[in-house]
Amino acid sequence: MNNLKRVLSLGLTGAMLSGMMLVGASAASKDFTDADEIQNKEAVEVMSTLGVLKGKDTGAFDPAGTVTRAEMAKIICVMRNGGVDPTLGTSSNPVYTDVSNHWARSYIEYCSNLNIIAGQGDGTFNPDGQVTGAAAAKMLLVALGYDSDVFGFTGIDWELSVNLQANDAKLYDGIRSIDTSAGLSRDNVAQMAYNALEAKIMDRSFDKVASSGEISYNYFKSDESFLNKYFDAKIFVGTFEGNHNMGMGAKDEVRLNGRLDTDDGVTAGQLDRNADFPADLDIANIGEEFKVIFKDGKGGVAGKPDKNDTIYGIFNTNAVTVYDITKADLQDAGATNLAKGKIKFNDSLYDVAALAADGDVAIVTNYGAVADVDAGDIDTATSNNQAAGCTAAEFATYINTAVNGLRVRSADRIKFVTDSDSGKIVKAYVETWDYSSVTSLNDKKVQLEGIGSKNLEDVNFIDEVKEDDLVAVATFYGNVAETQIKKAETVQGKVEAKDGTKLRIDGTWYNQAANTEKLSDYDNTMTYTVGNEYKLVLDGGKYYVGGKTVSATVNYAMVLKASQGINDQVKLLKEDGTTTTYTINSDSSIKYGDTVNGVAITASMAESAAVMVKYELVKSGSEVKMSAVDAVTDDVAAGNLHTFNKNTKTLTVYNNTTPTSTLAANDAVAFVYANAKWKVYNPNTIGNVTASNNTKAFYTKDSGKIVAFALTSDSTPTGSGDATAYGYVTGVVYTKDNDDNNVVELSVWDGEETQTVVVDGSTSPAAKGDFIQYTVSSAPIGSGDVTSGSNATVKVKEYDTSRNLVVTTTGKYSVSGELVGGSDTIYKMDKDSKIIGVKVDGTKSSTANAITTYTKISGEDYNNAHIIYEVEDGTPVIKAIFVDEDNNIDGAGNAGATVTVTAAANVTVAANGQTATISTNKTQAIAGETITYTVTVSGNASADGKLTFTAGTNSTVVVDGATVVSGDATAFDGNNVNFDATEGAGAVITFTATVNDPAVDVAAPTFAFTTGHAS
């Protein structure tokens, strides 16, 4: 009984119940003024409906208020009398000394007489004291037939015994966190009493020993519950199958298929019983399990609820798992999973069940308004190999197959119902909605576009609607049809981007729905153009069922070819660089055979003589309406040529000898014919264009600026795209475009994804492994739009992120990691600088998009980055830096060859009495590297003298490279150190030399003590 979900309003009108008796002794919990504060809503609902609990005079329930011992006595008394407040007397002498004038004396003495309550042990009852959780549980247990003495409810440890039995009887279900020694709230008393309704009565039997006459009692739980015994009520548990509108039961009735909770589930007639009774049960709960608390009335069928019975409540048991999803949530499960009887939605797999009989209903659409799909239908539509029923794999496959209308883009509801034992899906309830508009509405009928007229008595308006409203419409039920109408959502705005059938408006993506629309002003097959404004009719806020154009951007194109036939056609080069052939609409201002700006639109027109037009797509994008734009021709003799200036963004056209210059709009488009082909350009990035002599210039203006123009030129302009991009070429493919022209497709890694760059011609401007800069364009670009730019392959010495500087070096690294020689170059990074990770070994992309300083690899000294840069104000600014994840961008670099360094020999006793021990700091070095020799002197000089250092072969003494580290001595130059007489003992001196030839070993140097100072 605990944790049940109330789904029936217990305050139903008599007309709705049509004869069903309903206890109305108390308001339903939702009617209390403090209903939001009630935690145990179901318990309060039932106990108030049964007349056991009442609210306060203020209309509140006061769920947090504490129940007194006297109030608990009354609750027990009313429960024992089936929800009726009985007429009671009182004893001649009060049972307790403190209740003689108390309002609850009769209830207290009633319970005391049944040993349900006991006093305080001093002759008092303390009626206004708080009843604790354990005390309330004891009262309920004794009311259920538990003997206080037998079950240990007396004595010092009575509370332990009570809690043991109360847990066993599930009296604490739903309130297990209470302190049983503390006062009990009205909310929790309701839950405990509610739990007691379904608890079994404790019964007893006795045995008599014949020889002694001794009688012994045996206690046991009966099959009868408190609800059965004292309220004469029953619980019917069953699946909600449908209602009268679906052909089940009489008007206003619903049907549950199930049994009494006391049935054993085995005896014939106790299973699968249909119970039809009046109730306002929401059809959304179909397929779920419910409990009906009822009392058989006169007439009708005993043991199941019907119109003659008293219904105390209907509650969802939550025993059946249901999955409420949309059709669009279904995903392709794949052949392997389908074979295992699994379907997929919301990224998880779910098992479906096999259905045993052909007539087992599997899919119910619009609650019977559409013919059910049963197991036999599924077998026929799939494998068609079952004698009866269908397999789980067939059921899963049917659901997964899009043509069956379930796994489609739609917000229509699917409710999957599972078997409570296996957890497998056994049935699907599907709603299908169409879209229409309200063409008229009065007090009798509503007219729906494309659907027809509906009597209002047969319509359920989910939302308030008015004429001209866009609506979603569904017909529910197969027996008494009812039209459901709700307002449709819409969205209006410019299409910012397209991806197949997906449209982005105001940052939100919408995909095309599978639902049907019956709207003459909206088209579910129209072609949407980026930049145009549309109004979409939405399905579930995520999908669109149709749209109409609100405002369209004027489109421009070049008419390249024309053809005549059943449908006259033209081939257009559009602003996005694509070419498409359209049927000429009958309302087009330009038709086949017309002459436009001196050119006949016929099959014989040359592409070089193409004309520019304004155009609009109609008939879902299959037909085109065109109109002419202005065109002028320059003067042959004067040689005044049309031009576009890239710096001023100005188009200058000559009408004969008269020039007119006009600024191009920021979003203008340019068409240029060069090298026997028309191409589309962005005036913001295009280079200068000079038209050929004696050619037309087409142009059109808006708000005084050029929005589109077309020129014929002798040379292809540079900068044909919208921007310059950078990347690493990972692949080259030679192919043809849709017009059978040769093109090269470059796979270019830009650090985030691989772009396909299409280049005109049959010769590739780049090879696999090249670092390039290229022009971004939706149309094929020219080979001149792909270059290597100003570039350098480098070793990164330092990356100063605080100042955005990259320092590179040409120096060599020694074996010990010391940088030798070379010079540094400093590059500037800015916000537009691209860092692109690559893996040169294998010519692959890499996500290691971070600048790293040089790291030696296997003893070699490789370059680790490639830079494309531009010099700005005398400083090279990085446009793109390509960083190899292996720190080896070229496999060559400036590797430093090593030579062997021979150590110096120690100096034995010299003429002046001194000796020296000499160490060398390295055994190998590279050209330009420094070698350090450390000399430790023993003994003082007998007279003034010096120590002279002579570098070995293939090394040169470093000028001023001699250093006295410690002791008495004076460095003279790089070769000599002086000692005064009696000085030198313990002195430490270093001498340095650099390696000369990278291919010759360094011989040992010599050291000599001689008399006399170096001078």
C-alpha cells in the first residue's frame, strides 16, 4: 500500500461516477490548504477518504502536528469500526483517573477494554501527551490481533518487541527514519495506519490436552487483512487496458485486467479477469498496473470493482517499468542486437519479449483509432516463419524498421510497457499527430484545414485555440473517436546554416519531422536557403513539419546554358559556386528564347556569353523565376576597361566612354570569367580585376552599393575565396567535378579537422607532406591560390607565452645539450596565429597542437617546426606554425658531428719546484664547442715564473680564457698565468679552447712551468 501514486481524483461528481458509491467523509489530500507540505500524500488520501483522519477546521491538515495519545485511541477506534465513528458509552467509573472529563474518554475506554492501550502504571493515561512511534505501532498491532503478553509488548523492553513485530508487519514502511521513542506527526500516523490496512490479521487456534485439560494457543497470520476484516473492502490488482472509448466497458468506465490480491493466481477463474468500473483514469497510464480499493455493493459481480461498488481509491503500484520516449529517440540497434531481441533508444539497449500467440497485441496506435499490430502481423512483416506468435528478434526488427513508422524523426510519443517479471518490453502504445490550422470555430464545430469539420462534443481541446491558429491534431480511440487538438509550436528566423535536412535558426538546430502536415501555406518539401527568413511549424520543439518563406535574400546567378523540351531548363552558376539545372517557371520574366542584354537564352548560347540574373526558387526548389540585371559595354576604340579595385572595393564600369565607380557592399558577390570558365569570388578578398576589352559588365545595386557584379577578364584574379587558411597536405586525389572538369582534391589538415580543398586543373599545386596556405572557397580554387607562403623550417629555442614570442635558432646542440653557435630569430604570435600539430613520419595529422621547444632525438639535432609568416612593420608575424609531435619536422636539420677530445697529461716536478694535475671536462665535442681544462697546482714557485697552456691540434685557445679560480696566481692572457716567488701552492686555474674542424679529433694540449713572468 505504501508509495502508491494516486491517479484518480476522489472528488468526482455523481454524474461522472454514474451510480458508483464513493466515500466522501473527508476531502482528498490535494484539497487541504497545506497539501504541498504533506509528505505521505497517498496515505493521507486513503485515510481521509476512509474517514479515519480529518483535517482541521481551518481547512489544513497540519502534517507536522504531533498526535496525542487520545487522538491515536480515536484513530484505532474508527479503524476497527470500518471508518465509522461509532456510538460509544463510558464505564460507571473512569478506567483512568485523568480521563473522566476528557473528550476522548469513550475512545480511550473502548481501546482499553480491548487491551489495545494501557495506562502509565499509576492509574493515569496521559491523554494529551504525545503518542510515540512505538506506542502507536503497539496499538495498531494489538488492533490487528497481536496479544501484548504473548508478543512481549509489556515490561521494561516492550518497545524492542513492538519494533520487531512492527517491522515484520511493515508498519514502518515509508517512515523508517522516524525515532520510535519520539512523538509521531500526523503525516507519519497517516502512513503507519495506511500500512496497517494491508497488514494481515493475527489469528489464533487452540489445542486441548485430554489428560490434563490444559489449553495451548497457536498464533498465526491469516489470509485476511485489516482492510478485509474491518472495512469489508478488497484490493483488485490489474493492468489498465483501456476505457469505453476504446470499446471497453460502459460509458465513463475503464478496464483493468487482473485479480484480487488475495487470489492464489492458480485457481481457475482467478487470473485475467476484466474489471470494468467508472473512473477518471488518464489514458496516459495505459498498460500500467493499478490497485483498486473497493467494497462490493449490491448487484454486480463480487470480487472485482464495478459500477455498484464503493471505490475508495485507485493507485499506480509502480510495479511495471515503462519507458516514455519519442519516435526520434529510437536508434538503429544493428543486426547483431536485433537478432538477440534488443532495441535501442537514448543510447541504451533494451530487451523485447517474444509473443506466444498471433493475436497478442504488440503495438497500439492512438488507443485503437488505428488497427493494432499483433504478433501475427509482425511475423508476417518480418521472417514469416512462426506457426504462432512472433520471436523477440522479429518484434525488435519490426520496431527498428523505419518504414513501420516508429524509428523516424518525430516527437510523437511511444510508451513501451514491460513485463513485471522479466523486465522485457511486451507492448508499445504509440501516438501519431498531424498538423493543421483552425479555419473556423463556433459553439458547435471546429473546421480543420485538410481534415474537415468536427463536432465540439467529439473534440478534446488540450489548449485554448482560436481561428487561424496552427494546431497539432490526433484522433484517439477506436470505439468512440475523439479528436485531440493542441496548439502547435512555431519558430521564425533566418536560416543561419544547413546540414542535410537540418536547419539552424538563432543558434538552435531543427531537423525535418516525419509527421504529416495539411497546411496549404506551409511546405514540407521546400528547399531552404541560408540567409532567408522562414517560419517553421514545429513538432515537439526539435523537428519541423513544414515551413514558409517570410523574406528571401535576393539571389544572383550566371545563366550558363539553356535547353528546350517538355520543360525548358537553364543551368545556373549560383553565389555559393555550385551549378544547378532548374526548370524555368511559367511566371519567370526570362524564358527560353528571350534575349537578355543582347544574349539569346537558347541551347546555342556560349558559356563565355553568360548573363547575370536575379532568381528565386519555387515549387520546392525545382523551378526558377529569373529577371535581368543592368549591363554596360565599354568603348572598343578608347580602351576604357571595367575594373574592380581590391583596395577601395570599388567597381568602375564604362558605359561606352563614361565611367561610374561604386563601392561594393560587404556581402557582395562577384562572378569573373577567365581561362574559359566562370567562377565565384568574394570582393573582400579578391585581387584587382581588369576586364577584357569590349566586354559587358553586369551589376546590380542596393542602397547605393554594388551587391553583385560580373566581369570577363583575360586573367584569373587571386584571392578567390572568403579567407586564407593554412594546413598540412595529407593526401592528393586527381578526379573530375560534376561537369566532368579535371580537379585535384587536396586533403588538408588544419589542426582541427581534415578539409577537402578542390583545385581546378589536372596538376596538383602541392604534394603530400607540403605545408601550405590556401584560399577558402565553396567553389574550386585556382592553382595560384595554393602556395607555401613566406616560410622557414626551424628549431624552436623558446616560446614566451607572456609576450607571444617564438624564438628560433640556427645553432647546433652538442652531445651534452649545449647550444653552440648560430643566431636567433624572433617571431611574433597574434590572436589569428594557427598552431597545427603534424606527424611528419607517415604524413599524418596530429592533435598535439602545442608549441614545444627543441628536444634532441636519438643524438640528432633536428628542426622541430615549420613556420609560415608575413612581415608586418619589420617583424615576422606567424600565420601558422606546424609542430611535429616527434620534434622532427624534416629529418635533417643541423646535426652536430662529434670529434674525440684527448685529455691533457699531468705536469711532473718542474724546474721551479711546482707540479700540476689536469682534468678535461669532455671526451667528445662538436665544431665550435668549448673545452675546459682545469689545472690544480701543487707547491710554491721557487722564483717568479709562469704556467703556459698550448692548445692541442684542431683547437684554438680562447682569448682571455684563462681564469684563476682560487689561490695565489695572476692570469695574463688565454695562454699564461704568472706566479710570484713562494706563491702557487693550491691554486686552481681553468684554460679554455674551442673545436675547429668538425671532422678532426682534438689532440691533447701541453702545459709547462717556466721561470720569469709573461709580459
